[in-house]
Amino acid sequence: MAKDEDVGRRSDQHCCASNRVIPRVWRREAQSVVNDVSELVSAPDHDVAFAALRQKYGNRLQSVGCSARVCSYEAKVSNRVLSAVLRIPYTELNARFDLLDKSIVTAMVDYRSAQSKRESPVVHIQTDFCPATSRCGDHWDFFYLNPWSQSLTPEQWNGIVEMGFAAVPELRKAALSLNSNCLTNMRGCTDIAQLLPLVWSPSATGVRCIVTNHEGQAR
């Protein structure tokens, strides 16, 4: 009997340890993808950096279609297994990279948390690059967002950020400050302020933008 109880305790301890470790792995994997996107954006040569990213990811970076001039790739992280087992909201982070003539032009990160009894929040963070095959000016430091109101706004389920690769580091950091805890929270994340907390914050009636801007253009 004592032996059976000892085996049971070890099994419970193993189960509890697994329940702590597995969510941590998902959060770490999601944060790793976001960090890789951040490093790509800040790299001195974006095409060289993307080539290194493709080598690092291998089969994890899937082709989602190529034409004569355009190719797209994406990497996904989700809590699909955890959602099925524990019935918590399905949450997914998807990083997509678009190339024109083998030169990167866009990196898009979509992050969403599926809610069954309310609107499901999603944020889209797009970074635009000047392709190596084009003549580009100096105006790549733009940063646009929506919703942009710094007062209260009822819009709390759809957040959009679009920035140039030369946006100031503080804004780039805010845009890619995705909350990886949404993957493992029992309630998921219920609004865009929880998904992207350095851009929006919760309010009594919705969310408000905490990035200084003029009608959606950061300054």
C-alpha cells in the first residue's frame, strides 16, 4: 500500500511538473518567434537576416505560395493541444513574410485569442521594408495604428499597427510586445490591450491607445 501511495505521489508530481513546463514551452516558442521578427526588422541587411531566419527555422517556416516574383512564408505557434485538453480559448500567433524578387517587403504578425461567448480579439502588426530591387526614399520611419484614440473607445477587439523598418526603436519594441501569456491563460485574452499591452490599455468602456499620436500617426 505504501509503495502504491509513493507511486501515486510521484505520478501527481510528474503531472503537476508537466502542467507547469508545457505552457512555459509554448510561451517561450511564441516569444522566440517575436524576437526573431524584431531582430529581422532591426538588421542592417534584411535579406541576409531573412536568409538566416529561413535556415534557422527549416521546415517550421512553411511556404504559403509563390509566383514568378512573389513568395510568402509563415511560421505558427498555437496552444491547440492545451486548448483541446483543458478547454481554454484557442490562441494562435502567426508570422508571415512576403518577398518580392527574393527581397523581403513585409513581415506580418497576427495574434488572436478565440473567445466562444464574446468577440475574439486580434492584433495585426505589419512591418514594411524597402526591397533591394527598388529605389526607396528616406521615409521609412512611419508608424500608424488603429484604434488611436487616447480617450475611451469601445473598439477593443481589432488592433492594427503598420510601421516602417526605420521606426524608432521604442515604437518597434511597443509594437512587438505581444503578451505570450495569452497562450496559456485559462480565459485566454479578451481584448487587444491584453494581447498588446504597450500599445493599448484597458478602460472602463473599452481600450485606449497609450502611444502618443495624431489621428493614428505616432509622433
